Amino acid sequence: MHIGIAGNIGCGKTTLTRMLAEHYGWTPQYEAVSYNPYLEDYYKDIKRWSFNLEVYFLEQRFQDVLEIARSRKTIIQDRTIFEGVYIFVANNYAMGNLSERDFNTYMRLFEMMMSLVKPPDLMIYIRSSIPHLVAQIQKRGREYEQSISIDYLKGLNDRYEKFIREDYKGRVLILEGDELDFQNRPEDFESITEKIDAELYGLFPGETGLSTKI
């Protein structure tokens, strides 16, 4: 089984991935932020390094999807291949950071990959406001993130909302990140696991395959 965790920069994806992996005994798969050779350069000069960064992410995420498909374990993944395309690449292209030539090349590569993969069994989307994201980014203090602009975060948020509403066809569980402190309040984390149990195992009556909001 494959569980995806989606959400903007600073929303708490990695923390929730770790906590859910520990709670359910799932195998976590984290995005390789610390090892990406383009990330620091990207935040210094987004237009110059966008195509390099996005192709690197696509290659890494495609490897992840292939490994998940071969695994007999339940994998919980911090950011999926779909976000890389529908959020970050789409946003960079709209902002003029990717040329039409580079964007078309990227999308052809992605479409070939998509013929070999399927969406996660459940996508958990952490929806967060811009003030909440900014506060979390400042709190964790990663130097290369401090130059991220409000407009950039807002553009990503808008893309996430479109992705969840229109583009993604799989099962989605929506969490309101501003209202939850799942790291410090056990009752908040428990409310999340109850919703996940309902979506995956049908422990409560209701239709499956529909978006759920808590």
C-alpha cells in the first residue's frame, strides 16, 4: 500500500510522515532535500536552475514510485511525483522560470513515466495558510529557505488547491493544518489517525474514495 503526504513548504509533511510511520508500523520514504545538489543554487537563482532542479526531482521520485510498486510493505511518502509536476513545475512555468521548450520536454518525460505508475492508495493533503507556513519556515531555520518570497508560497498554495480539486483523481484526505498541532497535541494526532482508519479500513460508515476534511 502507498500513502502520500502532500502540502506546501513548511506545512509539516515530514513530521506527519514520521509520526504516522511510527504509529502504524509503515515504512517512511522522505524527500531527499538534504542531498539535492541543485536546491541551494535554485533558491539563489530560480530561473537559471529550475529545469535542472525539476528534472532531478522527477528522476528521484520516479525511482521512488518504482521501488514502492515493487515493495510488499506499506510505504508512506513525503511528497509524491504528482506534486512535483502539478505544483512546482506548473508554478515555475507560470512564473516564467521555465521556458516553453524546457516545460514541454519535462512534460513529455513525465507522461512516459506515468504509463508505468499509479497514484497512491491515499493522498493526505495538509492545507495551510501563508502566515502559518511563514511561521513554520522561520521556526525551523533552514538558511536556504529564508529567502523564499510570500508570492512564491502563495503561488504554490494556489496550485495545491487546484491540484486537489481538479487534477488529482485518487482518494484524498484533507487536513486543516492551521487548526492542528499533531506534533504536540495527542488529541489532534488521534483525530488524524481515526480519519485515516476510516478511509483505508472502513471502520466507520460512509462512502469511500471521496475527499474528507477535518
